[in-house]
Amino acid sequence: MAAHSSSAVSPGRLHTSVQARQTSGATPRQLAYWVESGLVTPTVRAYASGSTHLWTDDQVAELSQIRRLLELGMSLQAIRRHSPEVRARLVDILTRGLTGASR
């Protein structure tokens, strides 16, 4: 069976789910829930024996942003309302705010 992608693949390295979790800090349960609920969409490669999720560098960065926003106290419902671009800005703003407040 030929490989196919469920989302556009940006050039660069592809990561397994284990690698994506290790890099982003997401737990296996978090990642599974985020995929099942449609919060994130991995690149999926289909093989005769089944399929596996692969993640681009940009998708792994998105996982890291979601995990960071959760750490900063944002709910999944609030995270879901924002595009990946806005989420990245929120991480920067909230992190800078916390850093500035500790000085």
C-alpha cells in the first residue's frame, strides 16, 4: 500500500509519536486525547500492517506550545479556540509576562 498523508507535510524531518512526546513533553495519554479530539492532526502514513503517526518539526513545536499553555494555566477549551499561530504568540506573551513579573 502506498504511503499517504492526512495533512500537508512541510519539508524537514519526521518524528515518531514517541519522539514527538519526548521533545514536546506531552504524555502518551495527552497526545492520544489531542489527536482523538481533533486538537492536533499528525501526518499519517498507511502501511499494509496498519498506520503510524508521524510528526513534522512544526507539528512537534505545536505540541510543545499546547503543553506549555496548559502548564501556564490555560484550559484545553481556550487553547482549542486559537489557531496554532495565535497559540505560539500566547506562549511568548505569557512566558515574558511571568519572567517580567519575577524580576
